[in-house]
Amino acid sequence: MSKKKAFVLRIDPEKMEMLEKWASDEFRSANGQIEWIIDQALRKSGRWKSG
């Protein structure tokens, strides 16, 4: 398992509520949803290529 870096995220409570709902709809944790969003953004921008 790869190491993960922990950090504090300050986010508007309303945005966090929407994020948690979105995560729940996709059967993910809020943390998993944030990682998925970042992963998608990095891939779309061409900054992350797996493999």
C-alpha cells in the first residue's frame, strides 16, 4: 500500500455537505471523493499519466 500524505483542508460547510452527498451517491467516503476529483483533474490537464 502506498503512503498517503495527510493535510488539513479548510472548506465551506455548504460545499462539504454537497461533497459528502456526492460521495455517498457514488459509494465513496468524502476523502475518496476528493481523491477521485483530484485524480480526474490531473488526468484531464495532462499532468498525471498512470502506468
